Amino acid sequence: MQIAKVCGTVVSTQKEESLRGVKFLLVQFLDQDGQPLPDYEVAADSVGAGVDEWVLVSRGSAARQLPGGEARPIDALVIGIIDTVSVENRRLYSKRDQDR
């Protein structure tokens, strides 16, 4: 899993049949200091994440392990919305602080 920030949404009206009804997000991965890395990725969303939230992203074959997802051509899946991240006894991120 990797930590990423949701930067936007991706809308695709024409897509492979097994992806109908799947919400797509544009995510940017973060480094250990919470700083954005240069790469972006499109990830399917299984938890209802929104723009500016920090999320957990599963990639590769692990992204297809949810029931019914085995046959979907998905490389990245948002599997959690992060509440807090702490590194070496300091809070790096708090969703509560972002919501204010």
C-alpha cells in the first residue's frame, strides 16, 4: 500500500463493461514527509474518497482482491481514507485538521 492525496476525479462514459459504475480518482503519491511525488495515477475508488483527502492505495494484483474485482482491469484501488499519519512521534497529517 501507498499513501496518496486525491487530486481530482476522472470521468469516462465509455469504458470496459466490468468497470461500469466504478468511480475513478486522480491520486498523487506522497513521500515519507507528506510531500507530493511527481507521479499521478488513476485509481478506482472503493471507499467514497474525495478531493484533498489522504488515502491508502493498493496497487497491482492486490487491487483486484476484493470480491467481484478479480476480472476487472484495475491496477490501483483506493482502499481506505486516512484519519491520521504520525512519523517519529510527530503528526504528519490529520484529517480533522484539514476539515477546519
